Amino acid sequence: MKDETKYELFNQARQWILEAGEEIRKSLDKPYQVDTKKDRKDLVTDVDKQTEQFLTRQIKSIYPHHKVMGEEGFGDEVTSLDGVVWIVDPIDGTMNFVNQQRNFAISVGIYENGAGQIGVIYDVMADVLYYGLKHEGAYKNGERIKRLDHNRKLEDALIGMNSFWSVPNRRLDETKIHQLIRKVRGTRSYGSAALEFAYVAEGIIDAYITMRLAPWDVAAGVIIVEEAGGVTTQANGHPIDMLQTNSIITCNPSIHREIIDGYIKLKPI
Ligand code: IPD
Ligand code: CA
Ligand code: CA
Ligand code: CA
């Protein structure tokens, strides 16, 4: 992608995301509808839907040829990453939005022919904007994020992971994960994949590991983490596929192999 195009798209995306964030903050003063999707813990609100509709409308009004892949289904049926594709999670961390009214983010990744060009993650209530532009680095509120220290040791690391690891797991050897939990300095669980990616990029956690994320959970994050000097793969070390759900490990490269080889063991199906 040409530099001018990249800057133009980024400036547009940032403006729309900040506007959407403003609307979300206002929506907290009014009642909104909370529904469930595949089970009682899978929440969606009017605000998720309105935010995705707003972003899709804006994108299509200026870039009718771009495709939009959005969690709530207001974009296109995207089956290939040819051309420019905006991958949108209108609210990442809907459960936090509903129960806490904080700790959620808008996440937008812009891909060209499958290559991540621009990633934007907006922590709406904290008013913190993370972004990464291919070959141009990662930024937090306009300030360049320092590249990750590649000498991080696993025993000094903080790892983002959720509570599913503490109960028997269908796919993973949980005793290995328990060894990892004992080995590292500590674990954290924030309830927004996008924010966990941003925190890996910022270096305030050293890895985030999870077994099943959709493209919109990770599209912006992988770009920002990469631009900060981090790495993202499936839990087996293979590249992720932006058209599928993936297991994910995003982390400081100095501990990537050690975690995969030493602590992630898939159970035979
Ligand atoms: C969810 C959040 C959560 C993660 C889930 C995601 P949503 O996204 O990122 O942290 O554990 O797997 O689905 O549904 O709130 O956009
Ligand atoms: Ca959801
Ligand atoms: Ca999400
Ligand atoms: Ca969402």
C-alpha cells in the first residue's frame, strides 16, 4: 500500500473510531438492550450493533469498493482477503461493557491482499488510542511505543490468560499450563482480547494466550504487536488465518518458542 493511502486511511479510521467512542460513552447514560447470541454468556447490545452500523456506513460512503468484515454482521460476507478489507469489532469486551462500563475497546484492522496495514484499538472509557502502521511502528496516544525488550525471561513475565485454563480443557493438556502458571511471575485476565494485544505491544504484559478468537478480535492487535517488535501465531506456532477462528499466542519473541515447546501440548482428539 502506498504511504499516502495508508496515512489517509488511518486518519479516516481514527476520526470515525473516536466519533464512535464518543457515541458509546453517551449511550451509557441511556437504557440499552442486552441480548444473548450462542449462549447466556455471549452478549450483544444495541450499542455493539449501532457502532458497527455507523463504522460500516462511514467506510462504504467513502470507500465503496472496500470490504468490511464485522462481528455483528452489518458488513459483507467476506470469503477472501483480496483487495482492501476492514476487519471491525465494534465493541471488544461486551461483557465488560455490560457489567463494568469500562475495559472495552473498538478494534479495526485494515488489510490489503491479506497483509495487515493499519491496526487501531481504542480503549473507549480511558480514551487511549493504540495504533500500528505497517513499517512505521506502534503508537499509544500519538507517542511511539518503545520496541519490546527481547531479553525478557519467562520467570519475569506476566501472561494474559483467562479462567478457562483453571478447569479441565478439552483440547489442551492443562497440567502443562499449570506448570506455566507456576513458572511465570504472574497472570492477568482483562476480558478484552484487543486490549490484551495492546498491552503486549506496550510491554505491560509479555504474552496473551487463548484458544479461540475470531478475526475481528485479533486483526488490529497483530499489526500493533508486530510493529512493537512482538509476534503472533497459533498456539502451535503456525501462522494465523485471518478468515478463520484461531488459537492465539501473541507475545514477546524472547519467550514465544519456550512457551509453545515447553507448555502448550494439545490433547489427541
Ligand atoms: C470477546 C473478548 C474476550 C475474549 C472472547 C471474545 P467480544 O470479544 O475479546 O476477551 O475472551 O473470546 O469473543 O465478544 O466481547 O467482542
Ligand atoms: Ca461478541
Ligand atoms: Ca471481540
Ligand atoms: Ca465484539
